[in-house]
Amino acid sequence: MQEQTEFDNVLDELLDYFIHVERQTLLLVQRGIKSRKDLMQSADDYLSERGISVNLRKYIVEHFGRFIWGYYLLEEAINDEDISDIKVLGYDNVRIKRRGKRMSTDIRFPSKSDYKRFVSMVAVKNRTNLADINAIQSFTDKDSNSNFILRFNITTDFVNSTDTPYIHIRKIPKKKYTIEQLIEFGMLTDDMAEYLLEAVKESGGIIFTGKGASGKTTLMNVLLEHIPHDKSGLVIQENEELFSVTHPDMMFQHIVMPGGEGKIQYDLKDLGRNGLLTDIDYFIIGEIKGGEALYLLNAGYTGHKCWASVHGMDSTSAIDKLADYVKYESDYSLKDIRKMLMGMKTVVYLKDFKVCEISEIKDYKDGELIYERVY
């Protein structure tokens, strides 16, 4: 028991040292300027200076590496293919979504301080600063797991009504589903799949709508692979979730938010403006949340095939939401905006990983769009 206590205390001290005091070494490793071997040697040197025995040093450095390179107590849940989301609401409250159902787990961090240190480590290893000026952070880890892209959303106790951070991890499989698998999972029928594959080639635009975790990104990712290879495209997104494994002429860009005291920022509007100057056939926005909707509108009105996702409660309200976003960003009237949005053509509404509605925009009359329910 005494040896275990000594081990815990020394490991805690080592982690705190590299997270808070010698943080620069971790950042240099993340940037590829220093190697992992350099970091492990630095950890061993630190313990040696503390007078820690060779055998105990070796044991502590091994556990230090597991903490630094992996995601600690969440690793098992991250590697579980049936789990899509992991949410940590406190050191003793870890929730997951397994096959669409939310449930509690028996995962417990040893203490509140241990959990806070873990959150700090997650931020450092992903080159993110969780100072008060950056108390809300969203970022993507594409490299640490061989099977999943991990999207993190962290809010700290600076904005939370609790004294601990919150973490939400969304897992995006690196191996894409096929359209046949989506049919097998019950996301859509054979007829729906045939319709959407045709829409990928022929529709002027496709809007994917539904609440968060409804399956929008999954469906978009599958359909991306069916864009004809003689066409080019640009995908802009907040987090790196949409990707292609087969298309030869598809560009992907993500936003850059200020970190720490840094002032560098490129948001979706910046990427959207630049996208309109690019030689592309397909203009795709991962998720529209604001003024970038104007650039989707302009792209669609100038002949591009446009895709985007937007939160909505059915297949017809999504276009109204897009119109509102454009209105906030421009001097267009809502009537003019709706008329220009006719080019979006197809709207797909998903709920609980299932396509519930598909509608087409058929006409524009008296300032309103006329829809036809297809499915």
C-alpha cells in the first residue's frame, strides 16, 4: 500500500510538472520538433534528479507515457465500435451513447483533481489552451486512434455552473460505411438510397437537416464518395469530420480559432469567401451556423452544386433557417433569399440515425417556396 501511494504521488507530480511547468516540451513533441523518446528521457531525468530508484522510474515513466499518448480511463470506450459519443460530466459521472442509446458507465476518475489534470492533458496534447480566455474549445484529433477521428468539445469551470470541466467526445469512424450498410442499419430504404445517389449527380443542392447526432455527417460522408470523379469539390467545416478516401479532386479545409493570446483566426465565412474564387463544381459546408450561409447561397446561385447540414426539426424548416442566416449577413429581403434558395432543391431530414423525410423544392410563389414530399 505504501509503495502504491508513493507511485501515485510521484506520477501525479511528474504529470503536473509537464502539464503546468514544462508544458513547452509537450508542445514541441506535438509539433514534431522533439520526439516522444526525448520526452520520455526528460521524464526519466526529472525523476532521477528527484532521487527515484531506477526500477520505480521505469515503472512510472511507462505509466506516464500511457497517460500522455492515450486517453487514460476513456481508452476502452474510445476503442469500442458500438459507442458513438462519450460525455464526462464529472470525475465520477461518465456517460456514453451506445447504438443510439444513452447510458451511464462504471468509469470513475480517482478524484476531481485527477480528472482536471486529465482535461488539461487532453488540451495540451491537442495544442489547445484552456485559459479563461479560451474556456470553450472544440477541436479534432485525427491521429491518435487508428479507427476513429475524435471530435472534442470542452468547456471549463470558468463558464460551467459546476467546479469541473465538461468533455464531449464524438467518434467518427475512419472506415466509412457503404450505402449498402446504411440500408442494412435501417437508416434508409433501397428506394431512398437510389434517389439520393441520383441527387448527388443531378440535384443543384442538398440540405441535410436534423438535430445533433441524427446521422447527418454519416450520410454526407457516404455520399461524398459518389460524387463523379470528373468533378471537383471543396468541403469547409468547423471540425474535420467529412473526408474522402477515393475522390481524386476534393479539397478539405477547417476553421482556425485563436489560441491563448494568439490573434490568428479563419472562420467559415473566410473559407467560404475564398471558396467562391476556386475552380470547383461542388461547394460543401459541413454545418452552417451563421453568416457562411450567404456564401452557400451565392455558390448555388452561380451554378455550383451545394451541400450543407443545418439543425432543423423537419425537411422544410431547414430552408427557412438558412434564409434567416443569410438575412442576418446581407441586405437581401427574405423573399429574394427564398427565391435564390430554390437551387438547393433537395432537403433530407434525419432523426435517430434514420432518414425520416425527403422533400424537393418545386416552385416559388407569393414569396414562399413550394415543397413536394418525396419520402
